[in-house]
Amino acid sequence: MPKPPRSPIVTDREKTIGVRVSPREYEAIQRRADKLGLRVASYVRLLALQDAEEELSPKN
């Protein structure tokens, strides 16, 4: 399945996180990302930040 086009949205993301996975693990992650129409990086970011929503929300 072809990768979705990159979003032209400018963000303040400038840090990277590298994670090594086996080919089998990568394929499983890729399949799940594809099902959601996401790139692997976006899918992994979504999972990593699921529990951090409260911490990342603007302070009132």
C-alpha cells in the first residue's frame, strides 16, 4: 500500500526518538498504521502519547 502524502502543516517537532524493532515487529506496526491510514511514525507517536494527553494540554 502506498504511503499517504505528507502533511504540509508546519510543527515545532524537532526531536527524534529511534527505536529498533525486528522485521516481524515492523511489519505488524506497519499493518496497523496502514489500517488507520497513518505513516508508521505517526502511528507510533499516537500510541506513545495516548496516556500523556492531560500532561500535554494547555494549562488554564
